[in-house]
Amino acid sequence: MAKKKTIVVKQIGSPIRRPAEQRATLKGLGLNKMHRTRELEDTPAIRGMVNKIPHLVTIIEERG
């Protein structure tokens, strides 16, 4: 069975004074505090969310 590809995403920006849509995207990624990291499945939906808020998150590692 093939191993699923994952990416490790880190929050680098604060959602304070950001539009509600950007805050909701951060929550959807499972991030809500500065410097938190999450390992997420590498899907087009997750990539789209990360690309929507590149000023708030960064991809620190790609596994798979």
C-alpha cells in the first residue's frame, strides 16, 4: 500500500486584524496560535488553503 504524502505547515503570522475568511482558513488548517505546526495530508484542497494565506503560513517540510 502506498504511503500518503503529507506536508508540515507552520503558522508564521497573526490572524489579528485579518479578514474573517483568512482566520477561518487558518482554523480549517488546524492552526490558531503563532508557531504551531500541523502535519496534513497533501491534497489539492490543503494546498489551496495554504496558497490562500501565504503571508500567515509556511510549508516547512514535505514528507512522503
